[in-house]
Amino acid sequence: MSTTITSIEGNRQKLDGGAMFGNAPRAVWERWIAPDEAGRIPLACRCLLIEFDGKKLLCETGIGAFFEPKMAQRFGVQTPERHLLLENLEAHGHTPESIDYVILSHLHFDHAGGLLPSYSEKSAGHTDLVFPKATFLVGEEAWQRALHPHSRDKASFIPELTDLLARSGRLLRIPKDPLPKDLVGRVEFITTAGHTPGQMHTLFTGDGGGKVFFCGDLIPGRPWVHIPITMGYDRFPEQLIDEKTQVYSRAVAEDWILFFTHDPDASGSHVQKSEGGKYEPTQVQTSFERFAL
């Protein structure tokens, strides 16, 4: 059975365009993604489903629908009363019980909130994580950041989530805990710190030798492929730029697919270096549907 990848959309969100594009002027970034009347831009919270050797691995869970109505409105959560990740997994023929692994690049709410039931379900007393059989993988450094956040990013974490993960008995903290045997030789983790300490990016190798790289918040989408473009949310923008450059050196040479979690219109692309020395997305894919890797 060949390895396949599928892009699964969760609830979308809206965030301030200026914050998402750091020191890039609005006259530049609004040509890439048009803002609404409040200056917010639409952002996907897209997850990557990898099927291999009879296993199902999900990279991240998006923002989910756990926010109370006031907070959901603040962050522009799409259809906040419904858990769209679970609905879209079901539309693709998958149930929460069928997911074997969930890899979390970091624990910011828009990347891990989908682990929680919806706000209405929580209000009715349902508090269990929504993937009841999955093993959860998170980087040890990202885990520690969630436990002990800096005041600058404390609001980006979900207070109860670390406790729920720890009590699940199904949490692996990498590299403190060993990688499961069926992921050895398949998964390589590349860690960056420019956005947040210990962001753990999944690089997965398929049966055909193809590689897909889960970009997370290192490269949220096509506009951020450009080396100088960073976010105001990034911890160390200059370090992030260096980390992107290092990733591209391999991505070009090994012809990786870059998977974008936040691009509103594209699920992924390859990357190439132009004659002028700029890195640019190429072979852009709007979505992946059991794409052979």
C-alpha cells in the first residue's frame, strides 16, 4: 500500500494582517491576501493526513471549536459552533477513532485546539480529547514552553490542554521518549525556534521516496515563502529567516512538498530558487486528495 497525503481543513480564523506580516507594509501584504474592514485576513487551519502501512497520522488539529463565543468572535473563527476538522475527516471516510498518531508541531491554540471537543460539548460536560486511540507526539521543548510560557505568548496556549494530554497516557515527548517503531525511517523531525521554542516540523518520506514537510508557522503559506517575510508573532524573526534558508537548501535539493497550514487558498507547493536568488513557490496545489508520495 503506497503512502498518500490528504489535506484536511478545520475551522478557519481571521487575524490582523499587520501582525501576520510583521514589518512588511500593508501596501505590500494586502496584494497577497485582502483584509476585511477590521484589517484581518482569512487564514486556514489546515491539517495533513498521512496514510501509510495501514496507519493514519495527522499533523496538527487546527483551531477547533473550543472557544467560548466571545473569543471565537475575537479570532474570527469560522462556524464556531461546529468542529469542522472532525466533519471533514468524516467526509473523507475517517473517524476520530481511526487516527493512530497526532503530531503537534507546537501547542498554540490554532494548531492544537482541535484536540478539544466543541464549546457546546464542553459545556455539556464532555472534556475528553477527541482522538481517543491516538498517540500524541510533541517536542519536549515545545511542551515545556506550553507549561511555562513567556508573558508575550501566554495567551497563545490553552491552559487545560497540557493536563489533558498528560493524563491521556498516550503522550510522547520527543526526544525524551523514543519514536514509535513504525515511524522510524519514515519520520524525521526538524526543530526551529524563530517562531516559538521547539517547533517540531514533520518531514515524512513516502514509499516512492517523495518527501512532505509540514511547515507549521515557519512558513504559514505562499507569501511567507519569501525569505524576508516573517510574522509579528515570531519570537526571533531574524533567526526564523536563517531557519527558512536552511530548510530551503534541502527542500530544493530533495524536491520536498511544503505543506501550508494557514494559506487560505493553497495546501502546498514545491520551492525553487529564481535566477535573481529569491525562493518562490512552484507546482502549487490547492488541495491534496490521497496524493501518492
